[in-house]
Amino acid sequence: MSDNHLPRDLTLYVLARFVLVGVIAGGLLLVNVPLLVALLIGLVVGLPLGLLLFRPLNARVTAGLARRNEKRARARAELRSQLRGDRVDGAA
């Protein structure tokens, strides 16, 4: 899987978490729980529940972020090496 999927996966994951909180809060509103209390309960219950329900999507996002961080670390190390003069490209 390429890094091009990271923005899509991250957006899907965030939206799925918001929808889960909304569903929990909406269910509580149907049984006449006040809005603020329903939202707070939705957040508290939705966070761990989202980790369980959206585990495959979470794994894809985590893997994509790890790949991106590896590329950035390599690029940063290469730039530092070039700035120190350790490597000269194109020299014979």
C-alpha cells in the first residue's frame, strides 16, 4: 500500500470516530439524556469502543504514519549529511 492512501485512511478513521460518538450520543438523546451529558458519555464510551471496532483502519493509519516518519527521518539524515559535507553527489 502506498503513502497516497494515508490522507484517505486518516480522514475515514476520524470520521468513523465522530460518527460513533454521534451514534452513542444520539441513542442517549432518544432516552431523554441531556445533550451535554450524552456527548460526554459518547466521547468516554466511544474512544475505547472505536479502538476495538475500527482496529483494521487504525492499523492502516498507524502503518502509513510510520512509513511517512521513516521517509522523513531518512530525508532529514541525508540533508544533515550533505550539510556536514560528508557526501558529495555527482563527484567522480
